[in-house]
Amino acid sequence: MVAANEKDLIFLDRNENQYGPSPECFKVLQNSNDGTLNIYSRDFSRGIKSLLSARLAYDYGTEEKKILLGYGSEDILKQVVQCYINKGEKIMIPSFSWWYYKKIVEDVEGISIEYPIVEGEHTFYYDIEGMIKIYNEQKPKLVIISSPNNPTGNRFETNQLNFVLEKMKDSIVVLDEAYLFFDVTFKTDPVGLVNKYPNLIILRTFSKYYALAGIRTGFAFLGDNLDRILLLGTRYLGFNRLSEKIAIAALNSPEYYNSINLKMTEDMNMLYNELNQWPGFTAYRSFANFIMVKIPPEIKDSLKEYLTERNMIIKFMNEEELNRHLRITIGTHPQNCFLLKLIKTFMCKEMNHELVQGI
């Protein structure tokens, strides 16, 4: 049976950062009796939208007006779609991706046009040629690109992204980079991209890498043609002052996040190597904080029951073409080792059962 107390459950199903935020973030909470809670922000009267947007503009070397804050990148994405898409207009979305993309298109009675993500031997990848073909045929008003993509973990390389953005420059393009920071060897130039492509908006968040999903803070870089969403997103009384200070504390803690990211990268490699040893399992390379795994379809239900009874919650995919796959969030090292131990025990029992059945 599943534990009655939710605190006993290990949640590796929603791509949350299980290590938690920097200690500096908790210090902000401990010292929040300085008017942060009961006094409105006066940043707007000082010529800036907020302390956080000003900090991000400084860090990335851009104008503050090109930074948009939101209630997580989810909120900004929804604002963009509701701002620019009317009933019957088309939005291109990845074929295997976050279910929410389809939901926000439905909310405005738009039309979802899917473009292909292909399952390769060791990784998923975007079919660039197929993507451009669909774009030219359908002429969507808006395109959503997820890089790295959830749940498949693949991303666009720099040359691929520049090629696609050039081909789609006449449409509004939303580049969702929620999981970008987990690969420290790879960087994009958000300011350079939005300066080059005025219809581009790039989404980022504090939820994943910075382990701040609970404070719901996201931000975006805006191209020059997207002033309308900038006006609608302005908050004259300011944003959540406590969330802003916590986010800035996270930005001030690069050593902490580098250290835990290194642990997660090592554990992702451990999961990849260990899971690929089991018959019928295929773990795919990922550039995010999760890993996609294909399993034998006949064990899906029994494995889910076995893990759930032992308080381990992972994502069992149930989409039409992703119905024998798991998505496993990279947790802490003890959590990851416990998961591998459970899967090993389960598989040993399954294989022994098959041997007995064959006698």
C-alpha cells in the first residue's frame, strides 16, 4: 500500500530539484520582517520594473525593458498565447512534449499543429527538415520550441537553432529553455538571439535548476516586435517582493548550484549505464534533470505498482506513442540509488519468474 503520509513518498515524477535551493534563499525568509510583506514595491517609481528584472538585465547585459517577469515561465507562456492568438489560428508544438502546450492552445480555441521529434537509438532528436516542411505548409502564427525538451531530454544545437529561427522569423517563436542550465558546457546567447529575431521570446525559470518551483518565478527575453506583451505584463505596484529577493539570493549562489548539478550529472550517467543493462530497457541521453527510459510493455503496470507500494513515484508515460516509457527525475544520490535498488530487485524477481515458468 502507498504510505498515508505524503512526506514518506519520494517524488521523482515532476522534474523538481530534490536538493533544494541555496542556503542563502532560506536566509531571505528568516529576515523578511523588513517591510517586504506589508509594503508595496516602489521600484516602478524609480524607473525600473523590479529589482529582479534589473538584476537580470545587468547580468545578461541588456535593457531592462527586454526582461519580462512572470509567475513561472508557465505564466509567461500563457500570457503570450492569450495575447497574440485568436480563435482558429495555428500554433506549432513538438509532437512529444509538455502536455500544457496543447492545453493553452485549447484555452484560446487555437489549432495545434505538431512537428516531429524522433526516437533514435541513444537519444531523441528534432526532425529539422520535417519541422520546416510543416511550417511552410501550415504557416502558423506562433511556434513553440522546447530545448531541452520535456519529456524526451533532447535539445537544439546552436547551428540547428539559428537555422530554424531564420526559417521561422515571420512567426512569433517561443523558445522554452526551462531546463537549459543543467548542462553547464552548453550556453545560448538570449540577448543576441532576441536582438537578431524581433519576433522571438525566450523563456527561463527559477523552478528547475535553482530549485525554486514553489515561489513560481520565471523570466523571459523579448524581441522588439513584442511590445504588446511587455505592456500587458507590467505591474505598477511591483511583483512579489519576497520571491524576487529569494531569486536574487539564488543568483548569488553559483558555487552551491554548480556543486549539486555536478552530483546530478554523475547520477544521471549512473542511471543511464545501469538501466541500459536490463533486457528490454533503453535509457536515452538527456540534457535536462530527467531521463527517459523505454521498458518492456508487459512489466509497465506491475513495475508501477511495485514502486508505488514502496513510496517511489516516477512518471509512467501514457501518450499514444510514448506508452511504454518512464521519465525519471534525477533526485538526490540516496534517492537515485534507492530507485535503482528497487528496479534491480523487481527485475530479478521477474526474470526468476520467467525461468520458473519455462521449466
